Amino acid sequence: MSGNGAAGERTGASNEWRGEREAVLRAAQAMHRDGLVVETSGNVSARVSNGARDLIAITASGVPYPTMTLDDIVVVEDDGEPMLGDALPSTELLCHAAVYRARPDVSAVMHTHSTYASALGVAGVPIPPLIDEIVVMLGDSVQVADYAFPSTEELGESAAAALGERNAVLLRNHGLLGVGRSVEDALRACRLAEHLAKVFVLARMVGGAGELPRDAVAAEVELFRMRQTT
């Protein structure tokens, strides 16, 4: 294919994926405003359609969120092959790609370093079912994934294994990962998981973290599964 043809394809792709890239940008900036990340840590991605295959729109590596622009949301294949944008994709691209492969229902991934969730990840302590409405949104618990080196496919595979059908997982000695059917859903999962982590830590400090009754959890997990398919 000639260079002009490729340029034409890139222009068309830019228009086609603009909405998805704008959504990733908004979620990344909201993640920063909410204090879920510090400096340039964390990353956000979304699946984007390209005919028969899915690509990934993801935040660029090392760009401060307050100055991040649409040009810093790149579109790549799951192995990092660039499709749109000149910036380097997040170093956690392989992690995101592994989660997408394991969870066909997931269309967005957010990785944060929020304080309480990160503390529990360092301690290796999962969060049990504590609050009714959060079980309905996240699943029966927030588990801790086995440690894997950052920026690797193994990290994503470990996260996906601990996620199961849930929407949030603690990354051992690392942070938090939230998923959803949209970037807004993934952001919501990360906000809720950090809130739940804070409640859990504080409750243990003042006397103990009592879990919800098993029958309530079972009923709420069914509601969670219904939400996942509607």
C-alpha cells in the first residue's frame, strides 16, 4: 500500500475512534482529580472496533494528566503495534491486553494506585463483602492477584485470574485494577473499590469488619450478574 493510502486510512481511523479516545481521556483526568493516582502513575484503556478485530485505545506513557490531550490517547494492537498516534502507549499495555483476552465482556480497563487499595494489595489482604450496594456493583469480594512483575502480560493474566467475574481486583504489591463495559464503568469500579478499601481498613481499626450475611451476598451476587448482562 502506498504512503498516501496509509495516511488516508489513519485519517479515517482518527475520526472513527475519536469518541472512544475522548472517553479514555475524560476518565484518565477524572481518575487523577479523584486522587486515585499520583504524578503520571496509572493508566486507562478501552476496546475500539476495527472490523473483525479489536484494538486498544490507551493513555500514553509518562504524560501528566492535567496536560494530557487527545493526542496522548493512542490506538494500538494488543502487541503494541501502532495504529494511531505517535506517543508511546502505557507500559501496562500488555497487562490490559491480557485482561481483555480473558474477559470478552469487558470493554474498558483502569489501573490506579489509590492509597487504601494499594495498602491492602501490599498487605495481601482481600476485601470481603461488606456493603450491599458495592457487592451489586463489584461482585462478592475484591481479591488479591498473585504478584507479577509490572508491565508484563503475566501481570494481566494474574489480575484476570483473581478477577474472575468481578469488576475490581487488588494487585499484589502494586495497586488496583477495575474493569467495565465502558470507561465510565471502570472508573466507577475503581472509585467504589477504593471507598470499600478505606471502610475495611478503618473498620478493622475500630473493632472489626463484619461481613454481610451469606444469603444477602448470594442474592446480591445474582443482581450483580444480571447487571453484567443487561
